[in-house]
Amino acid sequence: MLGPVILAASRSDRMRRLISAAPVTKQVVDRFIPGEDVDDIVPVVRDLAGNGLELTMDVVGEDITSPAQAAAARDAYLELVDRLKPLELGTRAEMSVKLSMFGQALEDGHELALKNVRPVVEAAAEIGTTVTLDAEDHTTLDSMFAIHEELRKDFPQTGCVIQAYLFRTEADARRLAESGSRVRLVKGAYKEPASVAYQDKHEIDRAYVRILRTLMDGKGYPMIGSHDPRLIAIGQELAHQARRELDEYEFQMLYGIRTDEHLRLAAEGHRMRVYTAYGTDWYGYFMRRLAEKPANLRFFARSMLTK
Ligand code: FDA
């Protein structure tokens, strides 16, 4: 019940100001977002890679309000790519981007987001890696898929995310599987109406399995984005049934969540990619993590009261 309330708060400016200013917030935020700038994050990348993990890097931010902020987001990613270059990790460290941060919701936002994201994809390709387009709320997805298709003409490895809770996703998955794309499948983290998305957890899980089967049976590269032990086991079984080798799909989890499981899967020989977010505009990302697990909110509230 708490999840939808927290997701609604994630879009509120008043809550943003209140929570961002709370004295203990940073301590709790650090669990999920291990750094404010690129200097903080490079050692984290080194550590994770040293433990046999792969990474997808997110400079946090969304809902920007000016083209200058969109250009700043692009530049932050370009700086990140620059700093990753000497580490020579290739595809072991890729980028995840939210098109809203690149200007998608502004005037002529579709063109602006494409214009800003392209140099990041080019820079990533120059250091031997790639970019995945995150999925945001359902109103943004036609534009995201069109940008994905456009980028794939020159950079076929560009990936995208699909969300099992949306009714549209089974059809999107068939199209992407047929076109041989890299696709991360997640349950979905936004507050969506019943007209477009399943609301029941079990229905979402069942859709996840159907969609994952489509991806595994297709020509693309499935990326299983989930911490759910049942779905991880089913993912392994579906990969086996589709006769995929260990390097023909991967698991992905968020930094700070089920860390032991990251290491266990990597030790078993799986590709395990950790979604690692950093930056100062962490509010939306952090609130979605609270909404996914009410126990996080209790921990947050308790640390505020005991301060
Ligand atoms: P579920 O929520 O059922 O969690 C399973 C178990 O994992 C829980 O019981 C708990 O133990 C643990 N867990 C999950 N979330 C936790 C949390 N926040 N804190 C502590 N423990 C937690 N969404 C989206 O809409 N667009 C996107 O682009 C992405 N991108 C993305 C990338 C990657 C790599 C991942 C793993 C997830 C996303 N998501 C996302 C988020 C996704 O939609 C979903 O909200 C979360 O992954 C939680 O769903 P699970 O599949 O983990 O299952």
C-alpha cells in the first residue's frame, strides 16, 4: 500500500525539498547511490570490476527543465566515458541513460534528446562499450523506442529497457527479439494507471516470465533485470531451454540490493551487471528504491528519529 504513496511523493517538489534537506538522508542514500561525482565513482567501478562484476553506470537525474540542463547531463556522461577509458573495461562497464535527463520532456524534446544522447553513444562506442536507454513512465516510451531504433542504425549494440507491468510490452518484446536487440527486462518502477499496466504483483510476475521466454527464444541479447529469486531461477531455466550459452544473456541488479547474490551469480560463471548510480540529483531514483521495499522506508524513518 505504501509503494504508490511513495511513488506519488517522488514527483512532488515539496517532498523533494523536505527529504533532500533531512540531516540523515545522505547516510541512507549512500547505500543505493555510492557517490556524488565521477571522482567518487571510479574507485567503486574498480572494486566491482575487481570482484568479477560488470557495470552499467547511471548519472542520476530526470525531469530537467531547460536545454542547458540537458546539455549538462550529456557532458556529465561524456566526462564519465572519458574517465572509464583508461580502465579498459570495454563492455564490462556500459552506460544507462534516462532520456528525460537529455531533454525529452522539453519543447521539441524528442529531437533534443536524440541530439544529446547520440554523442554519448558515439563516445561509448569509441571506448568499446555501449549505452542502454532506461524505460521511464509509459507516456515517454514511443519516443524512447524511436530513438533506440534510430541509434541502432549506426550502433546496433544500443540497448533498451522494457517493463513487464505494461500491457504493451509483450508486443514490444516480440519486435525487439526479432530485431536482435539487447533488451533489459524489468518489472517496472513507476506509478502507472490500470488502463495501461497490471496492478497485481502476481500478474506482473506472470507477464515477466512470458516476456522473458520471448526474449530468450528470440535473436537478441536478454538482460534479466531483477532481484527476485524466483525470476532469477526461471531465467536460468529459460536460458537453458533456449540453449543459450552463459555469454548469451546476463543478469542485472541494482547497486546496494542483494549484493551477496551479485557475487554468487558471478562466481557461478554468469554475467552479472550492477546498475551503479551516482550524482547529486538522486531524489527520484532514491524514492523509487524506497517504494520497492517498504522496509527501506522504515529504516529511513527510524534513522531520522534516532538522529
Ligand atoms: P521485487 O520488487 O519483487 O523484489 C524482489 C526482492 O528483491 C525483494 O523481496 C527484496 O528482497 C529485493 N529488493 C527489490 N527491490 C529492493 C529495494 N529497493 N531495496 C531493497 N531490497 C529490494 N525500472 C523501470 O521502470 N525502468 C528502468 O529502466 C529500470 N531499470 C532497472 C535496471 C536494473 C538493473 C534493475 C535491477 C531494475 C531496474 N528497474 C527499472 C527497477 C525495476 O522495475 C523494479 O522496480 C525493481 O527491480 C524491483 O523489482 P524486482 O524485480 O527486483 O522484484
